[in-house]
Amino acid sequence: MDNLKIKLEPASISACPQLPKQLEFMGQALQHQVDVYEASENNDIILDLAPTGTGKTKAGLSVLLHNSQRNAIYIAPTNALIDQQTEAAEKFVREAGLPHIVKAASARQVHSWPDDRVGKRSGEKIYNVLREPATIFPECGGGRPILLVTNPDIFYYATFFAYNNIDRGNIASEFYSSFSTVIFDEFHLYDAKQLVSLFFYLALSKEFGYFQYNRKIVLLTATPEPACEEALNVLGKNGVKIARIDGKSQISYLRPSQTEVKLEIRKQVDKETTIAEIVQEVLRRLRENPDQNGAVILDAKDTLGRISDQLRDRGFADFCGRITGDTPKEKRALAAQKQVILATSTVDVGFNFDREKETPRQNLDWLIFSTRDRFSFWQRIGRVGRVLGRTQTEIPSEAIAYLPDRAWEQGIEQLDCSGGRKTLTEMLESLDCMKRPFLDIYWRSEAFLEIAKPLLELETLLENLPEASLVMQLYQTMQIVLGGKRDWNSYRRRMKVLQGAENVAKSTIKQIQKEWQYIKGGQNCVISFMQANYPEDWEEIDSGRTSIELVEEKIRKNQTVAEELKEYATILKATYAPLFKFRESLFENVKIYDPKNFLLDEVGETNLDPIHLLRFFEFASDENGIVLTDRATETYGLKFALQVADLEDFANNYLCKLYAFKNCTIERTIGDNVRPTALISQLTPSLMPGVIVREHRKNRWAILKLRKQGIECYPITVKDSFANEQEYTFFPSLSGILAIASAGITLRCPDNQEFWVV
């Protein structure tokens, strides 16, 4: 029997018997909340590691009291959580008597701010609201500080100079200098790429002296990533004062926070078996315990949808509510009142399963969930049996956890099931399959090219000022934190080439011919272009035998060369675009209509990832939009097709090379047969970045391993104009970089420069 059964003992957390005078307005508080407030008085960075559901939000907000007259920012991990945390912040500010104006700032909300006072650009609006909220919201009155509640995307685009040319400098300056209190909520959800922006901000706060002016940064997470702990230790050794509060140091005044949990650990098997098992478990609980509430939380949206279909077909639709990323905000609260909640990872943070009719016991008596890593495991198990503040705390809860089958290959069967939470924690930490991959790989590869962008912008802004030396210091600190080995000048040169490519790509042919040398970064781009496309001519220039002016003459007089330069710049820009986006996705979401409730509990529209749409649904697509007509009876495969001029030339020059490919389309298949679909034409970008590799006997195991680690790859058929074709493997977008870096292979760039370095 593969299933493991273990009892997790009840959990408690310490209350504070006597609040400091400054926190008396809270009435009651947990000890970790008070500890965070007190630690923040004399520390720069405060980690609150208290368990899920024990009030870390309020702990973070308490730090506002140390900078009561200055701007603050709260970074919530999802847009759904922005509204919830805005309400929590408004309540806290009101009860604490703080002067802050609290404003929610997702992209949608910023767009809705009035245009008549400062203009329509989002960056312009955010910049002005930070300088003076009354500029956009005159009802707030002048001179009051703002507490901006936003998401990691906006924070990234602001601090990494990713807004348009007009606003990027202004808004970055405000985000770097304006906030005296910075709260990152649930930052363990950030992937390796996203964590780079967080650590860049921490390092900048140190090197630019903001901690000396009483900046406080609060990091909230119940499941810290070891690599993040190591990076923070590096900052600590370099003079940053860091406090860690875990909520476990006090053993007096304990209050029950979670019931005993009877946990069964199961192996993730094939999809149909998993669906059948979960449906039977839900039905059994509804029949045997009609007074209990439960939830199913799965990573796979289609699996969840099919479970919902089967429960509905068996007459239990009224007992079940669905909460996924597709569920409109106004429908979530309604779904949460159902006896069984079917949900995806959208409920992992900030969703408390609150019910309109509060009971004296836990909101969830049982939970069935899947998990890909130990962080989501503890996050999800922490959802069941919550009893903090409840009067009935002794009723046990139950949970079933589906773990990857590799956990059994790596020895989970050796778990001491009598050891409770301690032995389970140790076991999960020992399993490689339950760790998040790529942190080190990413940080030691292209991360430094990513941070070179804001560094280069800062260098330009600080040119000829005494603070200019801080850029080098900041780079060196990031080197120590993330472990990079190349010097700043190498990344600086590389980033100037990309900066030039971006500007050349958006210039007209006439502008390029007339004034390429005046385009910002244009000369760097042209040198790169010559090195890649005209190496012999570049050798003549580099040796001094020929003047660079001859290149200028050639571009000015020869339109074909100017067109080649523009195409080169466009491909270079598209190739690196995935590095400078906060979230990774192949395609933009598409709006669909769901008349048969495949995704929604009520008929309506939602946005959907096209990859999910192509794999799991039948649909009709016309000028009026996309309508779901049925679930796919068999999950579609996806593959790519690439048209090239000559297959041999492609194999010699473009394999194992990071590149943005023209004429690359996605197809969906059943077996070896391609199934045409009208939507494909809408999904085809002009350039598709990624890496194409030849799969053979020697590297097949490595590709299989990458797939298991979550790296997306697809078959791709490359055809040429001579009717030759060859099958390869395609790692699109950022997946290509991670795949090659993980395999330890030097990745070539469009200009044939080496990219990966450890």
C-alpha cells in the first residue's frame, strides 16, 4: 500500500498578555505581531515567519507606526488580494489613528483613476499620486502620506524602469526613494526571476543609504525558501540589520490555531484515476458527514473542472462552489458559502474560506489537495482546521495530499508516521522533488543581464554626480547575494547593445539611414550587428585598417543594409523580451464565453490562457469571440511548426541558440494528426523566442528531467522550401534559457556571444 497515514498534532500560537502602549488600539494581539512591531524599531528588514492564518498582515502594518507621516507600499501577491488587503489596511490605519490615504493600485484600478487632472498614462498617474495624492484625489486633502497597495508586477515594472520612456525615470525614482515602509506579502510565491527584483530593491536600499533614513522592509511568509535565507544572510553580513520572527519562540499564553489533522499522503497517478478517487471521497463525506465543510485544491484546472462536472452530473451541483482564476470577484464570496469548495491555487494566499454564518468550529473540516513542492504543501495543509479565535477547537480535521510519484522514488515511504509535524517537515525538506528548482541556475545565469537594465538607467541618471559610484557598489552587492562572476563592464556593454536594439527596432528605415549614430545605444547595436553579420568587415574596423565612418556611409546609402540592421535589432529585442517581463506566459489571455459552465458556476465570460484552451476544450471561434462548446474527450497535444529557407543552414546556425524565430506557429494534435483550429492565426506572434535542440539518446534523460521540473517544452517540426523536414524539441521563451543553463551548456545568442556563465 503506497498511501501513508500520519497525525499532525494540534498547533498553537502565543498571545501577547500586555500590549505596548502604541498597540493598545488593537485590543488583542498575538506575540509575533508585537515582536514584529518591536523588532522593526531597530532593524532594517523584518521577516515574519508565523504560520499561515495567524495575522501576518496586521503584523506588517504595525511597522507603519515607526514612520507615521511617510509614504508606504504594500505588495500583495495577487490582484484578488489587493482589494482584501486594502480593506485590512484601511481598517488598521483608521483604528491606529494614522494619517495615511490607502489606495489600491492594480493595473485595472490605476486605469480607472480620473484622466482629467494628470493625463491617461498609468505611469504618470502613479507618479503623481505618490508625489501628492490630492493631485488625483482632491477629496483626500493635501500633505497626507499614501499607503499604496499594489502587486509585484507594478512594483517590478516601476523599479526596473519598464514603463514608457516618458515616465520610467520619474516613477522609478519615486519607488526607490518615496517609501519608508515596504511590505512584501507572501513573497515565497515569487519564482527565481521575480525574487531578483526583490533582492535588487533590498540591496539598493542598503547601498543608497535608505536604511539610514529609517526605511523598514517587512517580508511576510510562512514557508521561507532556503536560497532566500542565504541571500538575506549575505546582506546581514554586509551591514543590513535583519530580524526573524517565527511566532514559535514563546510557549506561554498559547491559543489554539489549528486542530489535529489526520493526514493521508497519496501518490499522484494518472488523471482519470485521480478524478475518480477524489469524486468518491467528496461523495462519501457529503453522505457520511452532511454537517461538515470541505475543499478540494488542485494545481490542474482541467482536473478540477472534470471533478466539478461529475459532481454536478450526480446531482450535487448545489453543494459545490468553484473558485479559480476565472471566477469573477463578485462570485467568489458566493462560491465560498457552499459546503464543498473546488479551487485552484488562487485560494493559496489571503483566502480565508470565511462563511456568512460564523460557526464556533473550523471553517474547513476536511481538505483534499495536490502539491508540487513543500511550500505549497504547508500553505495548503494550513487551510484546514483553522481555529484561531474559535471556541470549539478540539474537533479533528482530515486531509488527503497528492504528492508527485517521485516522492516514493526518493524515499518518502521511510517517513516515521508516529513523529507528527516534525518528522514530516524533515522528510519533505529531504526530497529533491519537493524543492523549487532553478533558483541558483537562474541567479547565476541571466539574472545579471536582467539587473543590468536598472543599473544602466541609474548610471545614466547619476552621471557626473557623486552618487555615481553607488552603481558599482550595488552591482558588487548583487554579485555577492546572487553569486555572479562576470564584472559589471561585461553586462554593461551587453545591456547597451540591447538598449540600442530596442531603439533601432522602433525606428523607421529613413531614421536609421539618416541618424543611426544619434539613436540611443545605436552605435552599440551597429557594432554587434557588424560582428554577427559582417565579421570580416568588423575585423577591418576593429584593427583600425578601416574607419567606422565607412559603416555609417554604407547604412546611409544602402537601404538593404539598413533593413538588415532593423531586422537584426528586432530579433535581438524579441529574443531577450522574456527576461524583462515579471510574469512568464507564451500568449496573452483570450476572452471566452462559457455557456455550459465548464469553467464558471454561472454562464458568463472570463479570460483564459490559450494553452489551456487548446489542450482541454472544443470551441467555436469567429469575429464575435470564442465560445466553449465541449470538453475535449482526449487531451490535445501541442506542437510547433517552423518554416525556414534551408534545413541544413538552420541546423548549422540555429540549434542550441537563443533566438526569436519567424514563421513559427503552434498546432494542436491528437496522436500524430494535426487538428486545425481558427484560433491558431490569432496566436501566432511575428517572432517566437526560445531554444530548439535536437533530442537524441544521450540527452533524452536530461529533457525528461527538465519536464519533471516544470520546464515547458514541445515537439517542433522544422521544414524548408525544398520539402525537407526534421523533428526537434522546442523550449519556448524563458524555458529555453533555464533548460540550457540547467544542462550546463553554453547558450549562444543571436549575435553569437556566449550567454550563460557560472
